[in-house]
Amino acid sequence: MTSLPLPAIGERAPPRIAVFTDKLDWHVEETLKAYRALGARPLAVRLSACRIDTTRPYGLAIPGFRHLPDLAVVRAIGDGSLEAITMRLGALHALEALKVPLINNARAIECCTDKSMASFLLRRAGLPTPDTFATQSPAQARAIARRECRRGPLVLKPLFGAQGWGLRLIETPDDLPGLEEARGVFYLQRFVGPARPPFEDMRVLVANGEVIAAMRRRSSHWVTNVRQGARPSAVEPTARERELAVAAAEAMGAAIAGVDLIADASGATKVLEVNSMAGWFGLQKVTPFCIAGRLAAESLKNLDKRWHE
């Protein structure tokens, strides 16, 4: 199907923005307020409610939008079966085919959500990242653990996971769960950090190739997410940390991303992961300006210049 032109609108008509989510949480509310403050017309939409409909002019139905949105912002995909997630991502791919700007685009979301692909792309881009192994075979996972745990522990992470939930420290092969508990995939990453507390890392928020905010997260536990109890503090990234964060977002193809950095035993900085739908609740506590407002302004740069006149 070829892309159809947007309906005629006034020269200064406010841009219509679809904010895709699965629930109206704090981040979505802040995002909606930020767009309204900039004169836009945002609407929160459950991505699960969108559907393919080839009887419609664009072949895609988005609740609340008679025509295509001028911009789509993806805050959350939501949980669901493989078929459900595939269809939601298909709706995003359809919007891209219809030339609707997406923050972030479907490919970037897929790459960041799949930690194994993210690790592959980071290493392929030449960025320093902890040694990583992903397999669907319990026997291979045990062999990896036997070999690699001689050098120190590994971290087992859910392939699709966020906010530090489901992480497990692997010090011997016996620490590995069964295949069902691992949800069919063993994603193992070299543990980076000190042997005892405090543990810390850095979250860097990148937008359109620039670092806009950063925080250091410190915890008595090796899982350093703010939602898991870590304490955030303001930090000014070094030139090297900025370079790595921007390069990591670029490697994922993400216009807006939260990049997690950590220093190894030698003090060298490594990229842990890249989040295409990053939260900023903790980061906002130590940032003097409205992050949602800055992100909204950055995303509007993807629209035609007439929105800014």
C-alpha cells in the first residue's frame, strides 16, 4: 500500500501525537502534559487496541485518530503472547511505512528489547560491553557457566526485562535455573563491579545524539535500579562516557535512549545495555529541568519545520 497524504490542515494546526502505552502511569502523564505545554495535541493510546484494517484508507486503525497521527511516541509495548507482541510491532512498522515519525522506531525497539541482539550490535559497533552469551540449550548454558565462572560470576538476565527484575547471580553451573524458569533462553553476561558494596553504575539519557541528563545509581545490592532501591545522584558524565552513551544509542538506531554504563575493575567504562523506552522517574529527582518537556521538544524536531514557526 502506498502512503496517503495527510488531510489538509491549517498552517499552524497543532501536531497530533499518539503516545503508545499499556497504562496511564506517571511517565505517560508527564509526557502528555509536556506536549500540551508545547501546543501539541497528544493522546494516550493502548498499542494493543490498534488494528490492521484494510478497509480503511490507511489500512491501520488507531483509536482516537480519524487520520494518521503526525508523530507517534512509544512509551510501552505491554505484555502479551508472541502473536500479540508481533502484531503490536507490526502496527509500528505500518506507521513507519506510512511515513509517520516514530520515537523510537520499531527496529530500535526490537533491538533494545532483545538483549541478545543489543549485545551483538554493541560489540559489532566496537563498543566496550561485558562478555555476553545467549543460548537456548541448558547443556550449553551449563558449559558456559563451568568455563566462565572460573573468572568470576555471571549475571543471568531475562531476555525481555526491565527495571532490574528477574536478575540472578550465577557463580556455579548449579545456580542456573531450568529451561522453563529461564523462559527458554539463557542470557548470561559477565558480572562487572566490585566484590562488595557499594555497587554503582550510571544512567545516561540521550536524545537526538546528545546527552541531556545523567545520574549515578548507588546501592548496597548489586542490582542498581532505582526501582529496586538504589539511590540516584546527579553526575556530569566525562567526555568518554558521553561518547559511549551517544554511540550506544546510535548503534541501536534509537533517537531517544537510556544508556547504562558501568566501570570495570580497571576503571574502564563499559556499556551494559540500551533502553529504547527508558523511564526517568529517578533521574528527574536529581535533574533541575523537566525531562519530559525536554524529550517532547526533542521529539518534535522530527516533524516538519512548520510546527516550530
